[in-house]
Amino acid sequence: MTHPKIIQGGMGVGVSNWVLARAVSHLGQLGVVSGTALALVLARRLQLGDPGGELRRALGHFPFPDMAKRILADYWIAGGRLPPFKPVPMYTLEARPALVELTVAANFVEVFLAREGHAGRVGINYLEKIQLPTLPSLFGAMLAGVDCVLMGAGIPRAIPGVMDRLAEGLPVELRLNVAGALPDQPVYARFDPRTFCGGAPPPLKRPHFLGIIASAALATTLARKSSGRVDGFIVEGPTAGGHNAPPRGTPAFNARGEPAYGPRDIVDLDKIRELGLPFWLAGSYASPNKLREALRLGATGVQIGTAFAFCEESGIAPDLKRRALALSRAHRARVFTDPLASPTGFPFKVLELEGTLSEEAAYRERRRVCDLGYLRQLYRRSDGTVGYRCPAEPVEAYVRKGGEPGQIRGRKCICNGLPAAMGIGQVRSDGRRELPLVTAGDDLAQIASFLKPGCDSYGAADVVARMLPEQERPLSPVRPGRSSMAKAMDYLFHRKPSAAPEESPLVALHATAHQGDANAQFNLGLYYSSAGGETPDFAQAARWYRQAADQDHVLAQFNLGIMFARGHGMLADDAAAAAWLRRAAEGGDAGGQHYLGVRCHRASLDPLRLDAGESRIEAYKWLHLAAAQGYNGSLTACQRLTLTMSRAEVGEGNQRAAAFVARKPAST
């Protein structure tokens, strides 16, 4: 195995989705999908209509078509329907066959789509703390040919051996953590591939296994005492997002109430190196200097989570990404390492963001309910049977099941909060929506550094391109759909037409503009917006751009659209910005075409949109047209976009672009 320098973190529920993993793998690094709650994710995406058809296409490749048909019959809604979502059963020791089928298929679908269209490697990330779905999840991922399994939040010693047996088509079992269990009465989850397949299972590749660890002792335990081969480690520090390992020693807290980490929590890399296995460092390593530092320390590379979590391809809801980026840009991004939030008892990183469960008032207002159950804890009842409880469930229920009352304080329903962060939160019978819970690492404060001047978003390619030396970067490191703001500001303040305003006396230019000459009006707009060597007068610029734009001057339309987007010289108005930029695009302006392509692409990534396929086709059309005019970044954006499109969609996009060219729009 040739090892990548960058591993993309497998984050949250649906944050590290197949779109993000495929983008990173296509760039030669290790893209990773989150394996957490994939059955829920697939079920809810199908209920939203699967507008692009990707999920149904992947299910069409699932080796068991009858199961795929049952899943579609249970969950797919043609045209989509907004929540409330149909519930997915909770896992128990004796999980329903339909839930097992859904789990296997969901892991297959996510990995299949992430691996599609490139020769790169794809991994999947699981949590040891979530044990009940693990065996069918692994089988589904291996059915799709997953290359690497990453696992943390516990001591996953049994997983390498499980993968060995699954690759041979043999039954597997996993000893479960059961509170109060007697030493001589272990409890196991079991999965038999032959029973599932109704006969001999297909031959499977055994993936590589990377343990996510926070100490040299744990790495040594995994390397020497696991049930099968361990292929390497992710060495994760306490600044990483999601769950953190608790500090070692007597619990201590800083002034904000966060767990205080000290010298004992620094991983002994000398001992890690002695194991002779590759390792990657994680936790605030998203910079070229930190990558070089990791390599000097003997690491193979780094794992990056937060920077990828807030890029365009990730599954976080677009509005949450925009707000997080705005906080980072304003140097107001705050992440709290909450010692109580997670029902697992591990510290959990929470982004402090208005309108999310990070707010104390929102947390207290939420009615406690446990209807997903991924983080439920197994416990031994007095009669010896196994029960299920969660410190984030209703208080009375938890205490009735023998839970300690002191474990309830501050616990948040991560199972419901994380799906809400990707836009698939449940809506309750009283109309209340589950609020999102957003996790991020401490380096959230730095994500705005990935924005190019004037941009309001960035892509996975931007992260990879910034991290690697120039000779190791992808051939086309420009991110897909480079922000319209970047192009717009170049156009608005730096690019001048052939008849630049300084070539004519200002008085004469005014006279010509007042006579209705569109070029003169545009040049006056450019003069006032670029200040003419003095303070810009955006109000005057907008006035003259508007007059030229009304005469179909496409450069004026483009610049006017950008001013509406920026709120320069008028109140910001996204609808007006979009309208003027569309007019510029339809008039043949490459900048406007690029902008519309970016806008349509972003719309297609919204999981609640029912017209994602249409948005992708329109995005392709406009980016293709802009690329044909040589507009910087459009060709790369168009090529990257095709990775998420079917052949039929690309064909339709080409037809629309050809029809547009046939109209031969005039540009000014």
C-alpha cells in the first residue's frame, strides 16, 4: 500500500459523505466516509426523494436486488417529502432483519459512491462506542470494496480479526460492553454472511485497519494484542473535533470548564515509531508547516478533519458552513470541549453557534427523547437480560433503568443533533425541529485561511493544494465552483475594459454618460468603484452601473450583481444579485456564467432540495460555457462537477450548452 500524506477525517453523521470522500480520493489522498448511523442517513435521504438518483443507482449495484427493492419500497418517496421522517428501528441484540439489510446496504452505497469514477483509495470510519451495528456495517463496506477501516473511541482489538473472517465469508462475533455484566457471562453481537446472503457470500477484499489512538500504550495494545493485523495508527490529539480521549490522571478543568490536558497526555512518539507501523498525526495539523513537522517526527502524514468538514463538498448544511466561516473570518469562532455533552462520557467538541444545541437555552428547551439509540448503553438487568439506556434520554426512564442520576446533567442527544447538522433532522409531532449540534476541532478558527481573496467558500481541492508542496499538488488544484466573489472582485476592482476611464477626461466622460452611452456609464461606474485614486463612492458606482446594465451592458450587469451581493452602495440583496448575474450570463459574459454554475452547484448540494439533479445539469451547462471562453477555474470546476453526475446528466448539460451557443448571444 502506498501511503497518502493526507487522510481526510471521517466526521460526524454524514459530514464525511461520499461526495467529500470521492473528491479527496480523486486528488490522490485517502478520502474517508463516516460510517456512523448510515442506515438512518440512507433512509432519510431516500425519503427526501434522492433527487439526483445516486442512491438508487448505487442500490442498483447492490449484490442482493431483492433487498434493495425492499429498502426502496420502505423508504423511497418519489419526488421527496419533507420531514417528519419515517422512523428507523433502533438496534438491539436481536436486530430486525430489515434493519440489518438496511445497514449493510447503507454502508455499501456510501462506499460504492465514494469509490466511483477514480482509482484512488477510500476508507470508512467507525466508533468502537457504537457496537451493535458494527458487524453488518463492516460487511456492507467490504461488499463495496472499501480500502481502509479506521476506528477509534475505544479499544477495537477485535475488529482486525473480524475483517479477516468476513473476507473469508465466515461468521463473526463481537463481545459487547455491558454495564454490570458478569465476567463468566459475556454478551456478543453476531453476524453470519452465509445466512445474510442465503448461501456462499461473494469473495471480499480484506481492508487495511488503522486504529485511532491517543496514547502509545493503546497503540502498543492494538499492535500486539489485536485479533488480526493492524496496519497503522491515527495519533489524535485533544484539539481534534468530535470525541476526545479523557485527560489522564486526576480530572482537572480550565477556566471555561473544559478538561485540562497536561504533559501526561502528550503521546510518546518514540514508542509509536518503535512499533514499526505507519502513523498519521491528527488534531490541528491543517497547515503545510504542521505537515512538515509531522514528517520530521517520523509520521507518514496527517489526518485533517475540521478543514474538510467546512468545505463545499462536506455534508454539513450550507447555512451552518457559511456561518462558521463568517465566525472564523471575524476571529469569533469558538469551540467548547464539553466534558458532559456526550452520552459516552468522553469529552466532545461543540461549536458555539446561535440556533444550535450549543446554546444553554436551546438545550434546556428541547424535550428529551431517545428514538435513534446509537449511543445507548447496554446494561445487565436484575433478571440477567440485557437492557438499553442513555443518559440523554428522558430522566425518569434513565433512572428507572438503574442509571445514576448524576450522569444525566448536561448530556445532549448527539444521535439527533448530528443528523440535524447535515439538514436531515427530525420534526416532532408538535412541529418542533431537532436543532443541530455541530462538532469541530480547535482549528476552526483557522478555516477562513483557506478562502481565496473575495471568496465566501472553499473546496476540498483548496485544502489539499495548500497542504502539499507544489510538485505534489493535483494538476488542477483550483476548487470546484470557485466562489463568485473571488471572480467578481477581480472583475469589479481590477479588470478594466479597453476604454479605461482614465483615458478620457472625467468631465467629458460624464457628458457622454449623460447622453446615454452605455460604455461611458460603465466606465464611470468603474471609476467610482475603483476610487480613481481616492475613497470609493459605491453609491455613485451603482448608479452608473445600473444605467449601463439597463442597456444590456454585460460587464455592468456583472459588476452590479456583485455590488448587490456585497451590499456596496445599496442594501445587500441576494435575489437582485442573482438576477443581474443571470442577465450577464445569458448575455454571454463568462464571469456571470461561472457565477451561475457555482450557484447551481451549491444548490445541488443541499440535501433538502428536490431538484438537485436539475441544479447539477444547469451548473454543468454554465460552467462548460464559461470554460469555453477560458474563464479561470471554470474548466476545473466543470471537470470536478462531473464526478457527481450520471452520464445522462452530463449529456443533457452538453445539449443545453450547445443550444445556448446556437443562439449566439451578443456580449458587450
